[in-house]
Amino acid sequence: DVKVTQSSRYLVKRTGEKVFLECVQDMDHENMFWYRQDPGLGLRLIYFSYDVKMKEKGDIPEGYSVSREKKERFSLILESASTNQTSMYLCASSASGKAQETQYFGPGTRLLVL
Amino acid sequence: AQSVTQPDIHITVSEGASLELRCNYSYGATPYLFWYVQSPGQGLQLLLKYFSGDTLVQGIKGFEAEFKRSQSSFNLRKPSVHWSDAAEYFCAVGAYNTDKLIFGTGTRLQVFP
């Protein structure tokens, strides 16, 4: 079974702090994704990566950056956390870049920015 | 541009009753269509997906969905709901030349005993 793990289930940070969310997949998948999930808005794509050191902006990249130094690991970085970044963050991976590939999700990190 | 609409924010059914969750999409060509389920405190899990061929797709946990091109719909159905089906359900659409999925806003299912 594909396993996608996220470093924290719950996180509380202060406004202005730099925040790192880590995601690791164990199936040698090419693509990795970061989404945020908010009530009434569904999932919105922040960034995705189709290869090591490669990244592309999603629909809401502002205020975020990402890093993919190793194939299995994809990090989301909030350079200076703000209260409007309080949300659930979901990481996903898929075998290739084709749209028909199943995305496998981690359990999510619920971030509260005070 | 692609889009997905799930018109029902919240649905409540009795255990044992049938279920239909609605999903409408907007896309010029034949899309790739997915249903995911998110149980409380969990990530999303794929229920089923449609690319081509038979328009009635069987998935896990006894779910099925039917692709209707004329109605731009991909509704999810289950003949008899179990209490463990209480969750949030997301419809998603993908396009041929993109890595990305577009998700609907979700439908929360509540099941009464």
C-alpha cells in the first residue's frame, strides 16, 4: 500500500513565524502535491512537484514556497505565517504526471496561526 | 476552464437507505472523473474513477458512479448506506494535458441509525 505521511497532525504557530510542513511518500512517486482544505472551499492546490528540484505553482501559491530535494520528500514552507493561513494542509502523491493517475493523500496537518 | 460543482453541502440519510451524491463538471472534452472520501480526521481515499468505456463505474465500499455526458454529471450512488459511510465526499475532474485535479467543495454525509 502507498503510504503518505505528514510530519505533524496538529501545529500551533505565532504570526510571523516560519513554518515547515513535511511530507514523505514511500512509493517512488514522481508527483507530489500540497493542498489546503477550508470549509466550503474544498481542496485548493498550492504547489506541486513533478520531479526533484522541480515545482509548479498551483492555484493559491501566494505566501507559500516548497522544496523537493529528494524524490520522497516534499516540504511546504510558510515564510511568515499569518492568521489567514490557518487551515488543514494535505499532501498527496501520484505515480506520474498524467491526470488519470490516482492521488494518494496523507492524513493532513491542521495548522492554527495565532 | 474546468470546474466541478457539488450542489449539496450536507446530506442526511438513515442507515439502510439509498444514497445519491451529485456532481456536475464543466470541461470541453471527455474528462477524467474521480470520487474521493474523507473520513473524520483522515486524508482522502479514492472511491472510484472514470476515464473511458463503461459509463457505470464500480468502486470500493459498495459505491458506484455513472458518467452522463449529456448532463455533464458523475453522480455517486450506494444502494444501502452504513453508519461507517458518514464522511465528506469530494468529486474531482482532471484534464488530459495536465497533472492537476480540480476538486468540488464537498458533500458532508450524516447517517442516522
